[in-house]
Amino acid sequence: MLATPAPLTSLDRIDRARFEAEIVPAGQPVVLRGLVADWPSVRADNILGHLRDQPAPHPVGVFVGDAAMGGRFFYADDLRGLNFQRIQLPLSELLDRLAAGGPDYLYAGAIPAPSHLPGFAEAHPMPLLAPDRERLTSLWLGNRTITAAHWDLAQNLACVVAGRRRFTLFPPDQIGNLYVGPVDNTLAGQPISLVDFDSPDLDVHPRFAEAMRHARVAELDPGDGIYIPSLWWHHVRSLDDVGALVNFWWRDGPEWMVTPMFTLWHAMLTLRDLPPNERQAWGAFFDHYVFQTEGDPLAHIPVEARGLMAPMTPEIMARLKRLLMGPLSR
């Protein structure tokens, strides 16, 4: 029998100062009740009508699945194809299809607000992020759909504007218990858990029972938000005939940083197939130099003598890129 997920911590009346000083550094997901209750899309009597009044100069990408897939966008049986179609629709046509109901499951994810809904981001400000904080603002729109458990590189503030949504979250270290699918053949960019949360097959996925002992769950109403730290797994279910959500993605850290997924890909070439004892030895080197588990590994060397491991500069960045590109281009 699977464990019942623990309820996620919920907070009210959070301001930016507390968010930046307490919530983000803690690295734990939190529900933020009533965070955006004053947004125009939350106050609107009809979200579809409200969105119809927005200028929408570009078509949006939509996942379309038939009644048989039950709203769970997923792979075909061979884990190579998909159980849904990807199409492009004018926003007005998507709104018409959602309003009409019908057997199909419809899901438009990560519609970029600045380009596809001019003025929408400005009308829906995020009070917990500084105005000059670089972020990606997106709209998610659909009916009773299920998004498989996945992780995002960026930190995420997701705000429900219509319909209810249930989030089930897992810490990053549960990756081994979630039976992650193909890393480079994905539904929408991120690898997903292959477990059917509605009907988990513990004969096929026995370690999922351990994942559920670490799970946390929350149900959000319109106006509520949720903070999801980077790399936390989240499974999302839209509980009503029409659901809409706005999310904000952002990353902390130097502007020059790119995704660590590149390091993972590089490790496929350099580390994965080494003998186990050598992999373990390299793990110690990474702990020392990269994860710095024992503090600054170069504290005993003057900064000017640290070479490529000195604090990053444009010159060091260029040297590192040349160092990497040489062997990779052969």
C-alpha cells in the first residue's frame, strides 16, 4: 500500500523580503495562499472570455489527446512515439474548443506571454520578484489534463488563475525511485516519470513506493501560488473543465552560467563507462573541486595563481570553452 503524501506547507501574506530571505534560501516548496488574488484573470467571471479580449498575434502550440488517453499526456507503448498530437492553433480557436467541451483533452503549455499575449505580463505582476529580475512569464491553459512528474532547471512560481490544480512534489534525490523515461526524447523538453500515478504498477516500478514516502501534495485554488525550487519533481493535475495557470521561471547565479545538463552529457563521454573504482575516485574529485564539500579547495593558493579555477572572468571563460571544444570537435 502506498503512503499518503504529506501536505505541503502553506503560508499567507508573504512579501518579497520574506520570500528572498527565508523561503528561497530554504530550498523547500511552499504554497502561497491568495498570492495573486487581485490579478484581473483571477477576478474575471469567465477566464475564456477574459483571454479572448487579449491580443494574441501568434498561434500557440497545443497537445491534443483523445478520450482514451484519459488526460495523461504520455508516450506510446514503445516509449518512442507519443499518445497525443502536437498542433498549432490560434488562441481564439483553442478558447472555442475549451468552451465547447467535448471528448478531446487539450493542453497549451508555456505560452510565452511577452510575445504571444502582449500586455498580459504587465497586467499580472509577480510581487515576490524584483521588477528588474529577469524571468520568463508563461501561460498554461487546458482542460482536465495530467502533467507527468518532471523537473525544471529554473526556480518556479506557479500561480493558478482558473480551475483547481493538485501538485504532487518529490525532492530531487528521489530521481532513482521515479523511473525516469528517455532523457533526450521527451514530451516537452524535460524527462518525465514513467509511473502512472493513478494506477502505479509496483511490480514494474517497485521503488515508487519509497518515492511516495517522500511525496508532498497540495491543492491550489484560483489566486494561490506555489514556489517550486529548481530540480524538484512535480506532477500536476488540472481538476476542472477549464484550467489556467501563469508561471514565472528564473535562475539565480552568474549570468554566464548555462545548464548543467551539458555537464551530464559530457559525462556520458568521459565518466559513465569507466570502471566502478575509477568512477568513485572521480566522484571524490568532483566533490572537492565542484561541490566543494570541504570548503574552498584552492584556499591555499593565491588567487592570481589559480589559473582556470580562479574566479570566473571573460578570459577564463574563453579559455575553458576552447579547452572543451578541442576534443569535442574531433
